[in-house]
Amino acid sequence: MSMITIVKEFCFSFRKRLAIAMLLCSFATSQAQVMEVKIHAHRGGAKEYEENTLEAFKETYKRGIRGYETDIRLTKDGHLVLLHDGSLLHMTGIDRPIEELTLKELGKIRTKKGNPIPTLDEVLAFFKDKEGVYIEFEMKTNNPMYDEATLSRYCDQLYDKVYAAKPSTSLYVLTSFDKRPLKYLKENHPDAELMLIKSEELNAKLLQEADELGIKRVACMIDGTTRKMVRQAKKKGFTVCLWPGTSVEDFLLGVALGGDHLCTDVPLAVSEWVAANASWIRIK
């Protein structure tokens, strides 16, 4: 590791700890009103349960989590299923993309912990009678397998299934790094809630890109994002989601920055820490 890299990492770590310390001190020494913060379990809570499995969604819901993020891919025969990676290798030890398998073939495969790869229908069925839930469905279409014809079928099917199953008081958002499905949905299903995701800090260029798509929700990285930029985004009518969150420390930094939604791999740890240590934060 170079000296420059070491210095950068030290500076960011110091900045993070300073922001958290200032946040905690400000609330400890004031009569502040209770803050409401929205969190969602990244891949169902990827560091607490096996990611993107029904077990993860069911267990975290049972323990009070009401916000989620998941990833949607298309099987060879046109079924929507949950998987983040381009290959099944990480989850199952089998190095094949879901897009090359039929649903029947996928049904014979189990994860390393013995779970099946769930279909979108199964997840939607679980949440169909549960009001007040927030879910982000990330469209994993940024590869050559999703040509324009496949992309349109994918988007239409995803839109139809997600919004037909959504309880009236829940909020379901279709998200992507890939602008193509966002553009298609904006043009063909303008009532869909959409969000642009970027692997960078919140900045003016990102907001401009979202504006050009007609989207007022953005997801950006905690690293490098400033409270000033978050405030500017909110003044322009944007909802800001901050990621990644791998610890309670990341959650607290997201709170300090003023994020509307905080994505976390450890939703239970965050909830338990807040309950024990921060009565002035209410997680939604």
C-alpha cells in the first residue's frame, strides 16, 4: 500500500470518526427533537443473513426491519429471480450466470448454506400483506445479455409484477446503475418510482444526470459526500440514499450527512445499537 493511500485512508477514517463524535455530542448536549431515519437492509442484510434469500427477508422482518434492497435478474426462459452477482459462483460455488439457466435448472441449485435462489414472485408474495414496507428492486441489466428487446420485456414484467403486489402504504422503487431501464420505464411506465445509482460521492454532475432522466431519487456513496451537497440536493427536490453501510459507524455518518435513506448490510446491529444508545433516533 502506498503512502498516499495510507494517508487518504487515515484522513477518511478521521473524518468519519469526527463527524460521528460531533453528531453524538450535539444531541447529547441539546434538547433536540427525535430524528426519524429510514434504513434498508442491503440484499436483505448481507452481513447478518445469507444475502438475497427468503430467509434473510423473513427473519429481518420478524425482528422489526421495514426497509429492503434486492437485485433482480432474468433467467434464460424469462423468469425474474434474485441475485446480485453476474455469476452464481459466490453464492453457490457454480460459475454460471443466471441468464444462461432456466428456472427449472436454477431450482435444483442451492446456496452454500442450503437456501434456494428465490424468485421475485416468492418475495413479492411474502410482502404482499405487509403494509408500510420500503423496497428497492435493483435492475441488474448492465451486461450484453440484456439487448433492447430483452430489456423491454424485463422492464415490463418487473413493473407489472412489483406494482401489482405492492400494498397501498408501501413504497417500491425500481433502481439501477444502468440508465437504459430507467429511461424505458420513465417513457413507458411514468408512474414507476425510479432511482439512479452511482458508485461515486454526491455531486452536481450526478444530480444533472438524474434530472435529465426525470428522476428525483439518487443513491451515492457515503465516501466523499458532504453535508453541504446533501442539503443542496434536498433543496432541489432530490431524495438522497447513501451507501454502502457495513457498520454502525457508517450508519451514524449517514445520519450526520443528512441522508434520507441509509443502506446497510447490518440492519439488526444498527437497530439494536440505536435502541440501546440513541433514544433521539427513530428508525423507520
